[in-house]
Amino acid sequence: MIHGTINDTDKKFDLIVGNLLAEIIENLAYEISQKLNKNGIFIGAGIIRKKEKDVINALEKNGLKYIESKYIDEWVLIKLTK
């Protein structure tokens, strides 16, 4: 496990998890894609429903594939794979 920003390591991972605002995930979409191993999973939370599609689109544009979303009230958790 590594704590810090995604750019604090040169390693690649099978799993990346972030509880971040939608805009931050969108801005890090390229870095997330680059740090995931093939078939790796990204789980993002802390996203409000109205921004869900924007975040998914940003990640898909960087090579990830949408798997599913989970909802609690206005909050969304998304899961994608590389």
C-alpha cells in the first residue's frame, strides 16, 4: 500500500482506490490509466451523481472500461478496469 499522490511512485498496480472529488479524478484520469496494470481495477468514490458521467467519460478516454456504479443518496462509487 502506498499513501500519497499517484505521481509519488513509478510502480504499477492491480488496484487503485480513491475517495476524491469528481474534478480531481477527471484531472488524474491519464495518470490513473498509466499506473494500472492490464486488467487492473480503479475504484473511485466521493463523486456526486451529476458528475458521474463526466468522470466515467474522462477515464474511458484514457483507456479504462466501465464496469459498474453503486449509489448511496447523491454519492456514487464507480468501478472500471484497464
